[in-house]
Amino acid sequence: MAKNFESYEEIKKWRDEEIRLRSSDTTSLNQFHDEVMKAVYALASKTIRSEAPCKFAWFVTGSGGRGEQGLVSDQDHGIVYEKGDKHIDTYFADLGKELSDGLNTAGYPYCEGKVMSSNPIWCKPIDEWRKQLIYWMDEGSWATIRSLQIFYDARVLIGEADFINIMKEDVHQYENEHPNLLKRLLDNVRHIKNSIGPLGQILTEDKGKYSGSIDLKYAAFIPYVNGIRLLSLKEGMKETSTIRRMDALLQLKPYNQGLKKYKESFTDLLTYRLSLMNDVESYDDAHHLFIKDLDKRSKKDMKQILKNGKKLHQYVAELIEQGVK
């Protein structure tokens, strides 16, 4: 990054001017998202006018954590810090709010689920974080299990990567001692959006602004992301990228044969999405693909991606239900 920014509006202007130049592949695009978010952090830390009082990590999760953001993306992030007291807690609460507001101004809308550093649930000292993870796993409601899965995609942008690794080790240890955790995680993501009809047709939205489209996030990405995350957690992996998780899993039995075709489909999905994102403006627009705009070959490709997503989800469910080790 060649310059210091004086405002979040200036960061947004730079982002808007540059982002389409970085959209030739998912890796380049996500490296640029990282640059923008680090620019927001630099300005936020300068704005609150004091140095961090202890070691900490600012991490991103969701598609940002996995390195799978498209051109338009909301924000998902949190803070973990070394120790807490009134002064330290106030500092990181202020930083978390500044980061969330700054990202919003810079072009990353607030997370509707409030997975942001401005939310005390996602901003706390490491000892409280570790207790919270155990609570999420013990309590086991839909909401807490969902939060656990969101956390598992965490990737550090600024600060101490070891803090996140320590917490993920806690999750792995708990899973080893409580095998039913994987089944509860599976139950949390068992229901996926049905995208292929009984006659093999692509099922589209039937009303509203997006009538005639499919929601790529829920119909295509979610089955792959959720399924591979579950296997990655089961095997104690720290990778966050779905592709890298697949690469690691492909080195292990029983996945070395079963996952290959799914990796190909997910890679195609990432590439295919980039080719469709030139005209999107809003976060919702970025996830809706109008089938009528596709040629015959593209429709065939998308149908195969959707079918394989459902098959992968079923494959993962069978492995976990059978307790394969």
C-alpha cells in the first residue's frame, strides 16, 4: 500500500477504483480485500489515538476468513486480546466499533448477524474467548453451534496468529473428547437450499426482484463450504480456505478419492462467479445469478456444480453419521 489514508471515504474511493482490476482470479481479489481491510485498521488505530495496551489479534471470518470474497462482501470479524481489565476492555471496545464503522464506510456493509468487533460477543480477552467456545459447544443450540462454525473460519489479519490457533486447538480437543459434537454440527447445516428439481431443472426464485435467479451463496457455495468445514474440523485442520482444506483432506483416507470431483466443481464455481460479477452493485446482487442470461454450456456447468454440491453434502453426512475415523 503506497499511501496513508486520511479518511474511510478515501479508502472507499481507492477500493472502488482498484477492485475490478484485481478480479481476474479469486486469490488476487482476496489479497486486495486484505489490503483494504488492513488500510481500515491502520486508520482506525490512528483515529483512537493510542497504542494497543497488550498483545491481540484482529481476525476475519466468513468468506473473508476463507479467502473467498467476491467483488461485493459484507464484514465478518472479531478481536481477541491477551488480558482484560477496565482500561484494556474499553480500548478494544472502542477499536472494535471504529473498525466496524470504518469498514462500513469503506464499502463493507455491517454484518446482519452482528459478527463484528463492535459486538462484545466477538471482542474479548483470550481467557473469556476460550470459556465462550466451551459454552458454545456445551450449550449446543442452533445459534451457538452456528457461532462455533463461524469462528472456525477465523483468519488473523493483524496481530497474534497463535491466539486463534490456541482456541482452535481447544475446539479440536473438545471434539476428540465429545464425538457427538460433529453430529450436532452436521444437524446445524443439514438443511440446504434445494436447487435441482425432480426433472433435473435448475430451481429459481419465483417472485420478487430476483425472480428467475438462483442464490449462489445458499444454493451453490454453502453446501461445499459447510461440508468441507465439517471434515476439516473433524481432522483437526487449521486451514481456512475451502480449497486448501480440500487439498489437505485429499492426502488422507477415506477422502483421497471421494473429494476430487468436488474440488473441481468448487474451483469452477469460484472462477465462474468472477465472470458474472462485473455488473453487481449490492451485496444481494452479488449472490443472484439469472439463469436466462446463461448460454447452454454455462447452464450445464452450473447444473453440475449444484448437483455436486448436494452430493458432497450427502457424502459428508454419511461419513460423520458412520463415525469414520
